[in-house]
Amino acid sequence: MTTTAATGTATTTAVRLRGLTRHHRDVRALDGVDLDFHAGTFTAVMGPSGSGKSTLLQCAAGLDRPTAGRVEVGGTSLEGLGERRLTLLRRDRIGFVFQSFNLLPALTAAQNVALPLRLAGRRPSRTEVREALARVGLAGRERHRPGELSGGQQQRVAIARALITRPAVLFGDEPTGALDSTTSREVLDMLRELVDRDGQTIVMVTHDPVAAARADRVVFLVDGRVAGELRAPRVETVTARMTALETETETETAASSKAPASFGTADSSSVTARRSSC
Ligand code: ADP
Ligand code: MG
């Protein structure tokens, strides 16, 4: 816990990254990232395709092991944790949502949400599940199956499932990436409310300046390094910063013999393909 002298308000760090580095052979997916995510804040992570956003989230969530550096979640260092303790920490302290909602189609919304607790050997109460769905604005949808819900509602079920254990942090890798703009706004409103009303900590990767502008802070990554940040972001300031970063990177790339960085093109899907195969 640290106290800000100017305001006297106490802040707790939900996630601390120090010197976070992840290499894949000669690819420096992450290259010495130092970041703090304070409890009860909403951070967006942006950057060109291939800049290390997904790797950052995966390492911070204990889904991938860094080559070097340190990750602390809720005051616990992930370094040196064995697979079993890491699995428990991930289950109890970390929520993760993906672009694809990853719900089990044969289970109802309530059963999907209850799953993490059941896997932990607990029988969740009906009230607990109902409240988790109510927190994401889905009261009364307990018995619906994913196929009977819209994309936005399915993503809310996935978010309720990620929050049922009351994790220290909710990570989202492009959680609105598969949604149309209206539905995407609904999900973003809900994420914002989780932060403002419940004090949830959220770290969300996005390529959408409208989504990023809902956060308290935007962190920009380029080539696996932090390339700056914006506080109290607005759509215009986020767009301007992204354009500047992309122009800078393109100019640098043209001047060097390095393979060009890609912006929203094919390589991210090939990374996904590689990941899903492991
Ligand atoms: P982003 O999410 O910003 O698009 P990623 O974190 O997926 O970027 O990838 C960062 C870099 O690391 C890219 O150059 C990508 O090709 C590389 N990379 C990611 N995962 C792997 C992997 N499993 N094997 C090899 N290279 C990888
Ligand atoms: Mg990615």
C-alpha cells in the first residue's frame, strides 16, 4: 500500500510487472516491461500487431512463463510458484476473458458461471451465481444457453464467470473485438461500471480507440517495450498517439533492414494459431 502525498488517498497495486521479458528464440515479444496496475483502475493496452500485447497479458496472468523479470498479482510473486500453486492462483485471483467467449454451449449461463467454483470443488449457491449474472446486467438469464444469447450477452456471461471468484484483476484480450459497435459499447459500459461501482481492477488489450477511451489510462507498447501512456484518454488523443506510433515505427522499419512490423494484419492470427495448438 502506498499513499499519495498530494491527495492522501491510499492506492494498492493489483499487478506489478518488473523487467518483464519474454523471448521466443530471437523474437523479443516482451523486452523489459515495468508497469503497475493499481487496484480499482481500468487500463487499456494498445500497440501495433505483434507489439507484445497478448504476451504481456498472458505473462501477467500466469498463462505464460516470462524469460526474465517479475510478476506480482495481489502481492503474490508468480516467480518460483510450481504448476499447482500457479493454477490455484490463476483460478482464485485472476480473471481472463478472450475475444471468443469460450463458453460451453451445452451448459446454461448459470452453469457456465458456476464452473470455476465447481472445478475448485465448491458447490456455488444459487444466490452467488444469480448475483454474479446480475453484476453484468444479466439477471433473469440464468437458464439460457449461449446459443440463445446475443454476442454481447455471451461476453457478459464470460465476464461473470471470470469474476465469480472475485479476482484481484480481470484481464481481457480484445474482449470487444468480436462485437459490433453498439454491443461493444454495452460491454464497455459494463466494464466501466465494474470498476466504478465494485472497485474491480481491469486490464484490457484493444485496438479500438473508442474502447481505450473508456479506460482511466492507456499504455502503448511497441516492439515489446512501453512506448508511453495517456491518462484520462479521449478518442482523439488515443487515435493521434496510435497514428504517431505507427508512423514512427514505419519510418524506423523502412530505415533498417529489419522485417517490417505489421499493423492489424496476418501475423496476429498466425500467433493465435500457434498458441491454440499448444
Ligand atoms: P500482439 O498481441 O501485440 O499482436 P503478441 O504478444 O501476440 O503481439 O506477439 C508479440 C511477438 O511475439 C510477435 O512478433 C509474435 O510473432 C511473437 N510470438 C508470440 N507468441 C509466439 C510464440 N508462441 N512463438 C513464437 N513467436 C511468438
Ligand atoms: Mg494479440
